[in-house]
Amino acid sequence: MATTEGPRLSSGSAAQYLERLEQAFHEATRRLGAVEEEYVIAGRGVRLRFAGEALVPFLTPALAHLRTPVGEAAALIVCIWDGIPPAACPWTPDGTFGEARTVVDNWHGVEFVAFPHGEEIDALDRGRGVGFHCRATVGPHASLPLLTIIDWWLAERDLHCIHAAAVGLESGGVLLAGRGGSGKSTTALACLRSPLRYVGDDYCVLSVDGAPHVHALYSSAKLARSELERLAPGAPPAPCDDKDVVFLHRAFGEKLLPGFPIRAVLAPRITGRARTTLADISPGEAMKALAPSSLFQLSGARQRRLHAIASLVRTVPCYRLDLGTDLDAIPGVIHDLLSGVGT
């Protein structure tokens, strides 16, 4: 990853590029019309303003469970269009988009990321609460739409996107932590046909101001198609960037929760044995399960995210969840744990 530092830029060049982004968006809306969708993320209003309808079916399904009627005010507005982004970008070393991913980390209230060849750019003007998302092509479906901009914006509010799943009850639940392949998604989806309910599978939003709480972000779940058909029947898979994805609000809307207090952190581990069991682990072990992917898959506010995760694992009990091959028994183990930790 190539990173450009703020002092290399003049305030004029950065402001001019943001203005060109906004002009490109408004030009697209003049040609195609505007479509607005509004959502509530961790209790805050987010308005997505699309130029035309082409990207709407690819970016909104994962957020549909958080949709709300368009109101008068939103804390964040994201302008979204497809096409070629403005050239002569001041944040790339030579002003053009090349092979590197270029990140500006909170330069004078602006954050920016350009993916290879300018196929996608994201920018956030913190001062105005306005984001810009431009992608060169329409589709495939996004399982984690606008994650970069949402993460930047939430971090200023002491809310942190973390790579984890969350299942439980309205009164409280568990956070499932671990790298890809550890069994997080399998565990979360196995709970759909149990009394437990679902907040998220891949990314959730963590707050530790007061009692730790997890907030819903996406309703998408990604696994191999055979696993999705077995664990989430009735939710039709759609092609995604790297795997098939299902949007759980379509078949399991009643199972989705906007969030809950976190009662425990579980680190799943696939064992190959029949029975699912729990074992105490230290806060340090839970930190190793939760922190690395949460820190390195996202670019912003790493120190604050690290402190939030450390506060969480010091506050609630932590366990290793040794997953058995009887998937139907997994929710019962989690439910029994919640029954014993004050829910």
C-alpha cells in the first residue's frame, strides 16, 4: 500500500479535488436523476444519494434491514455514482491512479482511498459530513457496501467497525471473534433456526462507552453456496465479489436485531469432534482472536479501535467455543451461557 502524507499537499489542491468530485456527482445526477435512501446505523442517520438507479440494487441490499423513511436531516450524506472519477488526484504520487492503493489518513479533516487504476474511490469530508463513492463498473453485489466511509465516520463518534459476528437475545448476546475460517459465520448462521437472534456475520459496530454494546451493520452472510443453502434456506444467494452472498432480511427478517449489550466474547474453533464445548480464555487470548483482522482490514483509527477492543475483553468474560460437528447443538451452548451471565 502506498501512502501519501498530508504536508505534501496544499489545502487548495485538496479542496479543488473534493470540489471536482462533487461536480462530477452533480453532473451525473443532472443526467440520470437522483435516488435517495436513508438508514439508521448505530442510532445515527445516514443518507445515500445515488446518481441514477444503476448502483442501487448492488449497494443497498446489505443495509436494507436498517432502512428508514427519508427525513429532514442526516448525520452523514454519501454521494454515489458510477463512471470515471476525476483525474489529477492530489493524493496519488503522480496525480493519476496506478497500481497502488493510496490512503490519506485524516488530512485536515479529509480521508481518501483510491483502489487500483481508479476503479473505486472513497472520500470523506469530515467537516461537512459528506462522503463520495465512485466506482467504474456496476455490480457485482457488495456484501460490505461503503464500509470504508462508514468506518471513518463512525470512528469520530467512538464507534468502531470490528470484524466479528454477533448473536444473542434482545437482553444481551455474544460477540464471535476469529480470523476467516474459524467458524464465525457457521456459528452465526446456525443460530437462525434457534431462539437466538442475529446482529451480524462479518462486520458489526462496537461501542464501549458505558456497558459494551454491539450494533448491526450488514445483513449479508458469505459462505460456500452449499453451506448457505443448508444454514440459511429460503435466502436466495446472489453473486458477490468473491463468494456467494445472502441478504438475511429477505428470509429471516424477524431474526435480525439492531443490537444488544455484549455479555461475552467467544472465539470459535473447529475441532472435528461431535460435541460443542466452552472453555475459559484470558483477555489476551480473546484480543488475539478479535484484534488483528479488525485492525488490519480497515485503515482508519486503529489506535482507538485497539483501545476499544482491549476495553471490551477486560470487561466481559471470554471463552473458546470448540465447535462440534452437530451444528444444531451450537445455539443451545450459547443460550445456556447467556442464561448464566445475567441476560
